Amino acid sequence: HIDNTVNSNAKVNLNSTNILSAGEVDLIAHTNEDLRVNSYVYSTGVLNDSNNQVTNKVNNNENIVLNNSKIRLTDADSDLTISAADDLKLFTYSLSETRVAVLGVTTSFVDNVLNRNNKISLTGDSDIFSMQDINLFAGKLVDGNLAKFDLDAEATAFNGSIIPIPINPKVTNNISQSNVVEIGSGSESTSVRHTNIYADKGLEISRIGAGAYNNYSSSQKTDIVTSLAGQVIKGKTENNHVKIDGRAVAGVASNIKITIGEAGEIIILNADERNFVSGAKGNPTIDIDADESVGLTADSLKLGTEDYANALFNRYLELQVLMSEYAKDGINSKAYLGYRAEADRIANMMVGMGLAEKDSTTNELKLQNSLRVDYIEIPDIEASGGNITIDTGDFYGSGNVEAKGTREVSIINNTNLLLKVNSIVIDEAGGKLVYNGNILDSTSSDETSITNNLKNQINAINSSRKEVGFNKVVAETNSGVGINIQGTHTGNIQYSGSVTINGNTQTVSQSIRPLANIQIQGDIINREGGVNISS
């Protein structure tokens, strides 16, 4: 008799932990077992019976818990992946044999008691955020491959008894498998792009065989079962579910609107200069409409003053270097022509504004004057719709599930400030909720009807028909996605006041047109629609 017991535990517990990363983050709880448990009994007794028993007890527990913890990924090319999984391979047999012409009998038994539990839990005030994708895998490895359960069990008896006594070798399975992902009521998962949640059986393959052989007859039965064919191993029970009582949002940055200043608002950063302009302010009013998990606030925008002439001239010199490098590919190459067009535009602007002049002989651009300009700078913006993909047995909870489609990135500058815009990228349309391969959608227009419609579709797919109960379910697709950048300021700024020079007080008054331009400093990419820039 062989009694084989294996207990494996892999745990990750984050308690009141904050992780801020500019790269990928993987949390992994994984066990990998390759077990070979075999027994052979040969009986030489004349009258005694003999049984060969193999018992396997395997308990695998992989558990990842985030309690009052936060993980935030700030890089647009990095994913957050949390994986709890076990790979179990068990090859086991029980073989018994009696020699020929004895009176005794022998038989074989294999009993497998296997418990496999993988769970991911967000509890308390936990918050995970990724600028790209979030993957929550219970039953999948961190690389996205399915965890594997491979069972090969056989009980075989060779009976040489001279009396035809029945023998009954047998394999018995008692297998419990549970893969679970739960987001508690105070916790949330938000991704700029997609959220993928897996809590299912993984890949299962089993070969169960029993064979009886004696002097008078023989029998052999083998059952091969694979989850790829939708089959279930005999003696197995499973509890796979995704429960969301908190908030799961994909496409959290699907709609971003930034409004700088009220109509006609005048901003002058220098306090002394500001005294000469009636109604001028030192800081603009800034209104931002975006999900708070994106982290975009008024403090994300940068106010400053620069010598605009120097800034333009430095860029002009950079372009000359680039043109020199790409001239090697020919002066008709797209890159060369693009850089030359930008250089010519800057040169003409500087000459037209009196900031520079061109040498009549060499055509060389020479800096002539300076121009101090107040500006406001927008940080890089990564926007995208997001899909939520769920693979599990039951999907339910009392929270919010939102797959948002991209609508708009809008930046409106109503002030006299120079608007500096860095990179803006709209990645994907998103807005799909996919459950076990089924795309769920609703033609309703109001949020309550959409939620009820989608809940009914989820309930129809659930294996236990568990009442889903979600507070809000959204799957929104949008068309006409746009990037809109506008500068609305018009007219001049009137400066007036008294100045004392060498004891003489003079009244000054001057009307100046501000440089309320839009300066693009990065790539503007919209993979789902158009781009509009106007000033």
C-alpha cells in the first residue's frame, strides 16, 4: 500500500503596499509538479489473497491577495499581470500479479484525491491601474498560456489462479478544482486599454485505465478525456467564478477634456507686468473632465515663461542637423523634405515677427531679437477604448463593469497663453464586453436599460444561472472619435498705467497682440478617427 501526500502552497500577500512602476509588473503564485507514483505486487502465496492499493492526496493552493494596496503603471507600453496557477502532472499505476496455478487472487486499486485552488483577491481599498492592459489570471500562467492538469492513472491485475475468481481493478477520482478572481466592494481595477480576466479550468487531459487478466478471460477499459473537447473528468467537481463587487473599468481614459480659462481670460505670470492689465490673472482656471484614476489633474499642466525666439531658433538648428543626416538618402526623401518644410516655416515666422533676419549673401538665419512668452504645457496623453474579456464558469457581483469606447480627446485654450501640446495618442476603439467568447451588446439608449439587458445576457451564459446583480454594466462603442485642439483667444491686450523714471511719472498705454499659438511638440496619432487643430 502506497499513501502519497503532497501539499503545495504559493502565496503573494500585499498588505497596505504601494507600487509605482514605469515598466511591466507581474505578480505570480505558481506551483509545478511532475509526480510519478507506482506500485507493483507479485504474490506467490497458494491460498492468500492480495490487494495493491495506491492513494494519492495532492493539495495545491495558489493565492494572491492585495489588501488596501495600490499598483500603478505609468508607461503606455507596459501591462500589469497577476497570475495564480498550478501545473500538475500525475502518472500513477497499481499493478498486481499472482503466479499461475495458485488458489489466491489479487487485484489493484488507485484512489486520487486532488484539490487544486487558485485565487486572486482585491480586498479593502485596493486599486490597480495600468496605462495599457490588466490581466487577472486564475488558471493561466503569466505568459497567457493555460495551466495544465495531466492525469494518467491505471489499475491492472494479472491473476493466475486455477479457479475463475472475478477480479475488479479500479481507479477512483475525487478531484476538486477552483479558479477564482474577486474584486471586493472597496477595490477597483482600471486600465487605459483592455482588461482580461480568466478564472477557468485551464487545460485538462486524463487517461484512466483498468485492466483485468486471468487464465480464462481478460478485459481492458481506458477513458481518455480532454477539456479541449469540452469533456469533464469523471469524479471531478469545479467552482470557477469571477465576482466583482467593486469596479472593473477598461478604456478608463476613453474621454478626456481639458478646458483652459474662461472665454477671454487673460493670464500674465509676471506680477509687476500683470498690474498694467485690468482684470488679468496669475493662473488660469483649469477644468478637466477625465476619470480620476488616469491621474490627470490641474497640477499635471505646466505654466512657464520662455524666450520664444530662442526656443524657435534652437529648434531650427536641430532641424538643420537632421536635414544634414537625411540628405545622405537624397534631398527628395520624405524625411528630408519634411524636416526642410518645418525649418522653412520657422525661419519665415521668425523673420516675419522681427525675431531674426536672413543674411542676403549666405541666406543664413541670424537671431536678432528676443520675445518673452508665457505658456501652458500639456503632458503626454494616452487615450484608448478598452475591452473587458471574461472567461469563467460564473460571472456575477454587485459592482460596476465598464467596457468604454473611445469618444474624444479635447483641449480648449481660451486664454492668451501659448499652448504647448506634447504627444497625444488614441489607440483603440474598445467598448466590447466579451464573456466566454460571446460579445454582449445592447441597443438600449439609457444606462439602466443597458445594464439590465447585459445582466440578462450574462445570466443566460452563467453555468449556475447565478443572479448577477451588478449595479452597472456598460459596453459602449462610439464612432467619429476625434482629437480636437483649439485656441479661441482673439484680439489684443491693453496695457496701461503709470511709470516713474528718474523722478518723472508718465502714463503709458499700449495694445499688444498676444502669441496665443498652438505649439505641437510630439506625435498626434488617432488610430480611430480624425484630428482637428485650430487657432
